Amino acid sequence: MGAGGRMAKRVIRRMLLIRSGPTEWDRSGRLQGQTDLPMLPEAASALAERLATVTVEGMTGLVSSPDEASMTTADLMGERAGVRVQAVDELRELDLGLWAGLRVEELEERFERAGRQWLEDPAAVSAPQGETLSAMAERVLPALERAIVKKRSSVGVAVVVRPIVHAYLRCRLEQLETTEMWRICSEQPSPAWYELNPNDSRLSVAAGLADRRVPAA
């Protein structure tokens, strides 16, 4: 209890996880990685309808991967919630190196074992000249910790990211294995709120990076 017998005010930290709207490469089944492409114009209406169902009460901030599709998505969310969008470079998509631009079937044909391993578990192998899942986590997680977990006051922060980062964060927040990432990437997910506590390990780099099983809070 606080001074004078009053209860201390509870600090609430909430994160709204949003996957960016689709690009032409997303639609055609190509692996995009950090290639910067615009969101499909025809996707804007459906995305706006989906975002219109999201509760925005208590939203205090909005951070986004700096790519065009993510920023377009974030702008739609920001307009509805009345909050300013902040582009955060550390939230950019996984670098897929020489795999960028390949269709999934081409990945399996041209890179055989490595391609198959990556589709089964992105933590098991990385693309040639690309980035490991651990390296991606080492830049993404601290950025989110600073924006959400380490705040001393209540916050509700929306986070817009590309599909692979989105899938990885889903695994962290829902305590799923990284083998679930490709399944999550193939879904059409709705934005979802997650509540975090000050000692929450789900966005902590120190709790472990890109293991087959994401550590529990």
C-alpha cells in the first residue's frame, strides 16, 4: 500500500501486435525479406475494416518497421487511434539474403536440405548471406522492451511488423515453438493485444534467443 494507506496504482503495459498488409510478393508466394515493396492497393480496404474492429482505448503509441507496407498499415491504424507513427529500424524484417525473391517451391528445389530445414524451423538454419533468427531477435526485442516493458507508466503500444517478425513475436508471446512460425506466416491473423508485466521474459533477450521452444515468462 502507498502513503496514507492508499493502494499503489497498477502500471499496465500492453502491446497490440499487427502484421503489415500484403505486398505483391506476399500474394505470389515469394519470400520478401528486407526487400521494400508497397502494400497492394486493393488490400487497403480489407485491412482498414480489420483494423476498425480493434479496441484502441488506452493506446498511447504506435511503432512500425520502416518498410513501405508496414508504414502504410501503421498509418491506417494511427489515423483511427489518433496516435503518431514512429518508424523503428530495429523492427525491420528478417534479412533473407540470397533467398529473397524466391517462391517457396523454388527454395526447396534450389537449396534442398537448408530450404526444407528453414521451412520446418526458421531457428535451425539461416539463408546464405542472410541473417539468423537470433540476430533478428537481438535487435527486435530490445526495441520493444524500450517501447513497452521498461516504461514506468501505463502504456498501450501498437507494433506493426512484417510476417516473419510477426510470427516470431507470436511465438514469444504465446510460448510456442519456432517450428510454428511458418504456419503462422500462412494465416490471415487479426491484430491482438498482449499484456506484459515488468519482469516479463517474453520480450527479454536475456531469457534466450530463437530456441526451438520460446522460453516461458
